[in-house]
Amino acid sequence: MPTDGGATEDRAADTLHGLVELRAGQAPQAVAVRCGDAELTYGELDARADALARHLAARGLAPGGRAAVALGRGTQVYVALLAVLKAGAAYVPLEPSAPDALLRHVLPDAAPDLVVTEESHRVRLADAGPARIVCLDTADLTEEPSDPPGAPTGPTDLACVLYTSGSTGLPTGALVEHRNLLSAYRGRHEVYGLSPADRILQTSSLEFDVFTADWVRALGSGATLVVAPRNLTLDRRR
């Protein structure tokens, strides 16, 4: 359980990335994300997200903008999500293996400024919408300016746009602010007594609201997010 001082610091963080930055400052060597043999410490996660945020800002992602994040399972997706937030923008999580019809609906509807993905998904995502594509596996992050991108972000700024399943019609985007996700995080943190000693399993796919709830709960608590190599909740072969 956190000390009273730690709880006060938690309440002082009014953005998701601000809370993760707080954890990185407290324990930079602690493991933040693990997927199979790959892992990132809090210090590595925060530093890589800073570098990518500058890269995205240099390519047109401005404060108040949106970036779709379409990446497979692993550690890099969390770098991308935090980078979008650090740039002052909101992320739109999009499963890269989603059906073409869904991609062609969500991308034009969300109207992101950028799509953060990998080269293997470039063609399908470029066909689905006009946004600029940034591929993490080929991007050069070494030549970006050192200054932090964007303008300060506050609790009422948009953090993400989560699309519904569309079971009763076309999927629609729900606009979620930083304060909404932080309120949910703090409730879970208190009820479950989350601490840096915890290991939280991530099984859902990127576009589900549970995915965001899992990573916020884990990284906000200074715990380790353990990513299942497969999406076990929807794998019909199991």
C-alpha cells in the first residue's frame, strides 16, 4: 500500500503520462512492461516515450490533436500510447488486424493527424484513411529536438477516443478525458490496494476499453504490466 505521501503525490498528478512520469522518477529501474523475454523499465519506457513524442510532434501531431495507435502485442505499444499523450494529443487505439470494413469506418470517423504503426500494417492502414503514417520499426528518433513537445496538458484534456463494438450499429467513438481515467484508476488503486509489488496481466486487445484500464491501473501504480503473447480473451482456437 502507498504511504500517505505517495497518495498525495498521486492526487497531484492530473494527467496519465504525468502519473507514469512520477513512477519513473520514483523507481526508474523497476520493470514497467514485460512481454515474453522483452521488458522495459520505467526509466526506459519514459525516455523512449519522450523521444517518440518529439518525433510525432515534428511530424505534425499538435496539442489537442489525435493519433491512431495500431500496433501488435508487445512493449512498444505502451511507448506509443504515452508518446501521444506527452505530445499533448489523444490516442485512438486500433487493432491492426481488424477487418477492412472496420478500419475504413474508424479511421475517417476519428480523423487522426497521424497513425502510429509498423511497416507490416502500412498498406492496409494507408488504404483505410488519409492520415500520415509513422512506422516505429523504421522511424529515426535520433535527430529530433531535445525540447519537450506540445503545450501543458490538463485533466480536462482528451486522453483517448475508444470505439464501441458496433453491436447495435456502426461503432462510435467515446471521448475520454484524463480526469475520467485517473478517477477510475484511483478507485481501483484504493479498492484493490495496488502497489509496485503487483503484477497485472494484460490479455485483451488494443481497441477494448479493458486494455486501457489495465495499463493505466498497472503503470499508474508502479506495478509490472505482464502482456500475454496472445489475446486470450478472443482467441477462438483455445
